[in-house]
Amino acid sequence: VNIDFEKEPIGISKDGKEVYFRDVWPSTEEIAEVVKSNVLPDMFKSTYESITKGNPMWNELSVSTSTLYPWDPTSTYIH
């Protein structure tokens, strides 16, 4: 997108005036009020309460117990 949103209008109003983002962008206070009334602690609790359990496919991956990664000596990757 090659537009300077501070200088170029994003549209034209019904009465023919140029409309800029600053005209429609919510204030910090308006955003804070929406967040306060819609972003609730329970949303995070339900999403993250089991995050450390991973998922079954991830948990079934076999992994080395070594503290060092077992690099393939013939690998050309940096190691």
C-alpha cells in the first residue's frame, strides 16, 4: 500500500468532503472503554489454563534426553 494516511484521504463523505483516517480513528479513551468492557480475564484463563499441556501430537514426539543437540556430522547446516 503506497499511501500516506496522514496526508491522503481514504474516501469522500456524502457531502463531498475528503475523509481521513484521523476523522474515523477512535480516541485512546474510546479504545480503552471498549477493551474494559469486552476484554475479560476469563477469556485469558480459558485460553491459557492448559497451555503447558501442549497437544497430543506434540507430546508424542520422541526427543533426545541429551543436553546437546545430536547434529548429523555430515550436515552442511551451521552447527
